[in-house]
Amino acid sequence: MAMAFKMATEGMRVKQECLSSFMEMKWKKASRYVVFKIDEKSREVMVDKVGRPGDGYEGLAASLPLDDCRYAVFDFDFVTVDNCQKSKIFFITWSPTASRIRSKMLYATSKQGLRRLLEGIHYEVQATDAAEMGFDVIKERAK
């Protein structure tokens, strides 16, 4: 347990591909979402999956494992009541109840290292099950 605590408090390095994938999503609209994972052996945050530009929120939700933690960013496009096209970027911390305690601890303590690098995030969502990050939750937060 002492080793897990030491690793968790030191945080993880963030690979350059994480920032590159985020910037391509944000500026070039090259993808709809990016899912990140922690590789415990190399102690790095890396890209796990990149959604295509036409993918919807359902694709992001389906790409998150039911038994392990992940971080994700989602580019949510919507139309306001004034008929204006808007886009908001969500940072999602996925920590399902079925995941290991060690994994939950690593993701919780390493989140800020990744979050600080990803400039331009509008909202943050923390979820332990699908209901906590449902599409209705995202729509309500973006209003």
C-alpha cells in the first residue's frame, strides 16, 4: 500500500500526444472526443482513444471501460435559445465503482497534472456510473 500511495502522490507524466490530440480536437475539430489512460508501468498519461469528428456522445460513453478509470475530453456542439452555434469542452473524470482502489487513487491524484495542460476546458464532470455523465447532464451544464 505504501508504494501505491507514493506513486499516487508523485503524480504521472503527461505524454505530448495528449496535448496534441486535445489541440487537434479543439482547434481543427479533428475529433469529437479524446480518452486518456494512465499506464502504471511507465507512469504516464497517454491517449487511449480518439473519436472521429462525426462520433456522438454515445461513442464516448461506449469507449469508457466499466471496470477501470479514464479521463476524457468531449467537444459538445449545441445551438442556444438565440439560435447561435456554440461549442463547450467538457473534462470528464470516469471512476466506476467496479475499478480497483489503486486505480481510483492514481486517477484522482494525477488529474490536475493533465487538467492544467488542457487549456480551454469549460466544464468538469466526475462520474462513477453512466447516469452521472449522461447526455442530459452534459446538455444541462452547457446551458
